[in-house]
Amino acid sequence: MHIQPLSSLRVSKYVVPAHNRIPNSSITNKPLLIYHSAFLAPSSASSSPSSSSSSSTNAKTTPTNKPASISPAAIEAHLHTTAAVVPQWRYTMYPTTHFHSTTHEVLCVFSGRATLCFGGEANPGKVQTCVCAGDVLVVPAGVGHCLVREEEEEEEEGVDAGAGKERFAMIGSYPPGCQWDMCYGNEGEEEKVEGIKELKWLEKDPVYGEEGPVLGV
């Protein structure tokens, strides 16, 4: 596994407006961040293009290249080295919109690709985007998120369509000492939402350590 050089990392930043009882970016004033191809499989590292930072709202994006799966153990080892967050699980994303009130969240995609929705599916200012292996998502506390669908890989000529399919999976990580909870924008969660204001932002970048996009927002 290789790390995308910070100088060529493409970052998308989204300020997601509050919707109903989901506070989204309004409670922390921190954007949703997506690091595109932050982690690179050895076969793709030499061909990864350089690109610049971008920022938009209510966008739909789709990767054009088939992503190579990346060793989750290698990603976890790197996260332990930077020590900004602690890996806690490997799984997909829940299909029900939810957010966390006790911690910010870092999601590292290590296989497959999927379309995700941030902000609430009925939110006019939602962000719906496709992510794939190697992408890193920094989700501030209060930002609603859910799985819309897993995306099918384009079939290669001469390859069995059912062979070797990579399911969408991520590593979920949180700042040291933090434990995630589940909120759904329901009545009775007001006290939890108010507590988000007391959370400290990440002290280091989960991928780059003492520098990186997290430290500039």
C-alpha cells in the first residue's frame, strides 16, 4: 500500500445544511471531507493522477476507474502510526440515515464502491456521492449519512461476472477515547445534539499526521 502525496491529493469539502432534526455541518461549522484515493494499491500508485482540492454542495460524483482493493490491515497500521484516530470496525455503511453525537468519524474505504448520501435523503442540500477503495471520509459529528447502494463494477471481457466481486467495506475509526453512538434525527435527541458543541476537533490529520486537510478547516 502507498499513500497519496499530500501535494497531489484531491479533497472535496461539503458544508451540509441542517435538515429537520439532523444538524449536519451547522452544529460544528466543520465540513464533510473526502480524500480521493488517499490510499493506493501498489498496482495503481504509479498511475495515480495529480489533482487539486475541490469544493461543492449537493454534488453527485462517480469514479471512472475500477478501484483495486487495499489491505485493511495496512490501512489500520497506518492509522495507528499517525495516531489521530483508532480503528474500531470493518463493515459497510448502514442504509438508514444516522449521525453521531459523541464523536467525529473517519471512514477508510478498502474495497468496492458505493453511492452514499450525507445530510438526509429528503434534504434539498444533501450530498450524494460515489466513493471507492482508497477514499477517506472525515465525517464531523452531527452529519447524517447512509448507504444508497453498492455500485456494480464494469465487467471485463472474458471475466466471469460473478467472480471476484469486491463488496463495499470500510474501516471506521474515532479519536482516542471516543465511542460512537447512533442518532436518527428523532424527537428526544436534542440534548445529545447540543452536546456536539463541546466536542474537540481532530488534533492531527488521520492520514498525514502533523499536516493535512483536517487541520485547515
